[in-house]
Amino acid sequence: MDFLTLLQVLDTTIRLATPLLLACLAGLFSERAGIFDIGLEGKMLASAFLTAAVAAVTGSVLIGTAAGIGAALMLSGIHGLASITFRGNQLISGVAINFLAAGLTVVIAQSWFGQGGRTPQLSGSARFETIDLPLAGEMRGDIPFIGPIYAELISGHSLLVYIGLLAVPVTWWVLFRTRFGLRLRAVGENPAAVDTAGISVVGLRFAAVAICGLLTGLAGAYLSTGLQAGFVKDMTAGRGYIALAALIFAKWRPWYALGACLLFGFLQALALRPDVIESTLGFEVGVQLLDALPYILTVVILAGFVGRAIPPRAGGEPYVKER
Amino acid sequence: MTHLAKFLGATAALAISAGAALADPALVFDLGGKFDKSFNESAHNGATRWAEETGNSYAEVELQSDAQREQALRRFAEAGNNPIVTVGFSFMTPLEEIAADYPDTKFVIVDGVVDQPNVRSVIFNEHEGSYLVGQMAAMASESGTVGFIGGMDIPLIRKFACGYAQGAKSVNPDITVLSNMTGTTPAAWNDPVKGSELTQAQISQGADVVYAAAGGTGIGVLQTAADQGILSIGVDSNQNYLQPGKVLTSMVKRVDNAVYDAFEAGTEIETGINVMGVNNEGVGIAVDEHNEALVTEEMTAAVEDAKAKIASGEIEVHDYMSDESCPSLDF
């Protein structure tokens, strides 16, 4: 594998890892506050649809993204209402959200645009254009090694990629360096203690679920308007579930989440280039194996072979003040 | 109670006899709906063309769920509609079950095979159409590398790839044909993001024409090909309009012709397997205002020549599904 091919594979890695990363951080906020969220997939899908639809109608991707985030927030609200206010089963509520999004997006798209459950193809300002960082063109040829890395790998992504990467340190700072973060983590470990301290458990959990909606909204917007130029039914294709696997793989920590998502993205990128694998390793590796690896790795982690993944202690349980 | 049952029976019998006199044909769309810009819309176009040309009418229904398939077929059969045309392989199971209950009604299934005496099964020679677009791809390619991106890795899609590779190699025996499948689960039909990345990967391996036979995933392939300034080829219906001026052509399955033929034949329709290939305009290439400038005279000549030779049997396009192997492409 030559240097340029490696750069191309890594470039693909970043593009494929970004929706995983945003969804993974979304799940991180939610699960750290004790709300398991199987519905990442559905929220991404709803946001992907509404972003593309509103961008197609208004011609502005930013208005579209705002609408997409709104859609994800609404589904988050439903999840919160069901699992926090009414103390329902979080997993069932999440699965319901996935079904709701998968069905509603196609039905609305069909009655809105009449193109077989798609949105029209977007162009111009209705899409996120790639951003060329300053000096990318000059550095490509002038500086060996660093130049191509900067020009090919770091520069030339859409805005949401940089937002996604920036969200990692921000998440770390919010969760581990602010009062809000401490309380949010506490509510996922021992909500009774938080309640005793006079802080609203319900309020904190709703805040976490709302942040989750915001981030899945960005992930969905990136899928339909950053990577693609329109919505196609079921276009998330299981990325919400891979993000959940990455979250467990990362043991519910922001920096580890970045690593896990980049690793899973890298595996997906490799699966696209069977020729590269064969020329590097000298033998063929099944594409199916590479596709399955994220899940296999997660099972290995869960089984406790490589360190232990301990979920937030109060995760999955609705908080009941008095019994 | 008995009175009610008798009354109902009598009205049902009346309805059947009244309906039988009508004998309008009927068309049942699949879940994609009438205006899906693809398969179903093509069927709809064929039916409306027939209605306009003959001045007759037909019955139709758009299904909302899988459970309605059998119900819709029975309703039409009992109302006396004949023939009843169903679009899509998903009708295979319900048709197997109910065809024998209505021996006097003729059924047509497009894109599937049902072995019943009163069913006509229309199947398409996709490999022949793919051969034609493979030729065009090889002629349009300047790099000597063309790509194929399939949806789910199933024999049907390999049939597309195999015909495409054979067509490309007939023009340029030294051409490199790259082939990737999106996945091995049904999610592979609707993953445009992966389609885009596969296109990028093929471009970095030198491909400058890519053929997508991948359902919704193909939307991503066409998009990325257009963004990166290479040509793409659409599939099933005419997809040239999706990226005007950037789609070389589309390999079209003429579902409209299948429906038109069935309606035209009426109750006298021949049952059994009906193969739609290049010889009877069942598959072909799409040329319209969006790709006119891309299609050269040599391409048109080569395609017409190949069509004639395939029809006469001089060129035999290999059907992957006949022996699960492909002489022109390794999977």
C-alpha cells in the first residue's frame, strides 16, 4: 500500500467515522445520565430526512439542518416522555422510535415529493460544501509528507466533520470539568443521591436526552447533506447501532469514543478496498468479516477479555422517588 | 342468520357474474407505489399508454402493506377482472397460493416465476441489457478501467455484473472491470453513503465510468460520479435525469412494455414463461435529452449491431444465474 492509497483510505475513514462519532457522543450523554438509547438510528434517520427535505424546499442547508435537529429533538422528547416522565421501558421506547422514523420518513417523503420516498437531489447551497483549509493547495506540493496529509486528510471535509471532531473535547470538558457534567454523571450512577441534594433528576435527564437529540440531528444532517445530496429511505443503514457498539467499546468515555469510531470507520473503509488488503497482506480477507468486526470487537469487550466495560449503574432504570 | 347468509351468497354470486361480463384488466402495484420513479411507475406508464390507445379502462390498486397482496388479488379475481397484472417478485408467494382458486382468470407476474397453468411469468434478460451498457462504458472510458457497483451480493446482481463485463471486454479485451458489492444484507439496497465511498474507491483505482445496479445505493453512486467528474450508468428505469449530462445512459427494463403487451393480449394471453430480452424490446438503453451529448455515433452503431447479433444468436451473453459462474469477471 503506497502513501497516497493510505491517505485515501484514511480520508474515507474520517468521512465514515463522523456520523458514528456524532451518534456515539449523543448516546454517551444520554446513557451517562441513565437513559439507554436504542433510538439513535431512528433519530438520525428522521433528521437526515427533514434536513434534506427542508434544504430542498428552502435551498438553504442551514435552515435544513435546523429542521433536522428539530425532528431529532422531537423524537428525543417522545423518548424522554415515555421513559423519564412515564417511567416506561427505555429499550422498548427506543425501538418504537426506530420503527416510527423508518415508516414516517418514507410516507412523508412520498406524499411531499412523490419520488418513491426520496427527496429531490440537492445542489449548491442546499448541500454542505467541502471546506478547503487555508494553504491546503500550497502545502500539497511544497512540503513533503506533512503537506499531502494536511491537504488530503485534514482539509477538504464539510463543516460537520470539524464540528464532530470538536465535539469530543467539548464533551469531555462538559462531562468532567463542569458542575452540570458532574450532576449528569451522578444521575446515571445514583439518582437518589442527586435527588437528595435537591437537584431535579427529571430535569437533568431531559437535558441529557435533548443534547442527544441535538447531536443525532447533526449526524443525520451530515448523512443526507454532507455525504449525500438527498435522502433515500433507510439511508442510515444501521449506523446508529454501530454507534451504540462503539459507545460500549469506548466504555462510555469521550476520547475512547473518538478512537472507537475511527477504528470502526477504518474497518468500513478497508472493506471498500479489497484490492488494497490483498496487496498488503498477501491474501484475501472476506468483506463480510470486516463488516462484522465492529460487532465482534464489541462482544469481546463486553465479555471482559480486554478490560471491562461497566455501564452507568442506574442505566435503563426509571427513577422512582418514593416506593 | 341463514337468511342473511343466503342473501350474502346471492349478492356475491351476482357480483361475480356482473363482474365477469366486464373483463377489464387489472394492475396491482407493489409497495413502492405508482409514482416511484422506477419499476411501478414504468408499469403505470404502460397501462396508461394502453388505455389511451385503445380507449378501454382498467382497474388498479396501490398496496399499503404486504398483507394486502392476496386480498387485492382475490378482490380483482372475484370482480371478474382479467387478466390481472402484478408488478414485482414479492407477488410470487400469494400468486402460487391463489392462482389455482381462479382457473378462469389469467394472472401475470412481472420479474418473478410462478409455475401455474393460468399464470404468465415475465422475466427480463438483464445480462443482455448490461452487455449493451458495458460496451458503451468501454467506449466512453479513457482510462481503460470501468467499474460496477452492485447492491446486495445475490446471483441476480452478479448477472448484471457479468453481462456488463462481457460487453466491456467485447470492445476492449484489455479493459479492467472493477466490481464491488455494497453488502450482503438487504440494507445494501439503501446505503447511498457506502455507494459514494465505493465510487470514490473505484475512482482512485482508475475507473472513469461506473455502472450502479444497487437500488437506493445507486443514488449515491450517481451523485459521487457526477461530483468527481466521471460518468455513471443508471439501472432499471431511465435515471439519466438524476444527474443531467453526467449519466452516460441507463439500462432500462421495459416493464411498461410487459404491462402493455399483457393488456393488449387480454383474456387470450399466453401463459408460461415470457422472456423479455433485447430481441423483443424488453431491455435496452435509455437515450434522452439529458445524455444525447454523451452518446457518440460509434456507441449507437455498436449497440445497434450488438442488439441485432444478440437477437440472432450470433452473440451469446453469458447468464450468471444459469451456472453460477462468470467467464469474464471474477467475484
